Amino acid sequence: MLTVGLLVRVHARPGKEAEIEQFLRDGLGLSDDETDPPTWFALRINCATYGIFNACTKDTERLAYLNGRIAAALLERADELFVSPPTMERVEVLAAKLPDDHIVASH
């Protein structure tokens, strides 16, 4: 059961929105290479704010994500792409419903 998660928010530097969107889409491939977390979403919150949400079954999986390839790539490009460092909020999953075949890649 999914019990914990991580919500990451980033704010785009002007003109970097397309690069951030591609970076987040590419993150799907990196998430496939990692065993944790079991769920991973790249989000556009508004025209300049983007995010990543993932949910895990235990805190050790969340910690593995924080030390994983996606987080490292995000922090490596932070000065170039974002107006401020990413915010990473630890969250608790109160309820979740996902279909069995829940892997989706958007345009």
C-alpha cells in the first residue's frame, strides 16, 4: 500500500519552460530504471511552475528516491533551469487509487 510520497516543485526561469518539460518527460525513462518509487508523475502546475510527485510503500523507498538519479539530475540543472532551488516536501498518502496498468506517457 502506498503510504508516503514526495512532492517536488520547481519554478521555471523565463524562457526555460520547454526545456523543463522535456527534462521532466525524460525523467520518466530514469524512473523506469529505478525500482523505487512505484508511482511517479511529472506535472505542470501553471505556466511557470512544475512538479514531480511520487508515492512509495515505505520511507526507505522515499529516501532512495531522494538519493537517486532523478533527484541528482534535477539538482545538477537547478541553477540553469529554475529561479530558485527545488522544494522537496515529504508527504503522507492518505488514500490512493491506481489502475493496474497505470504507466502513462503524455505528449
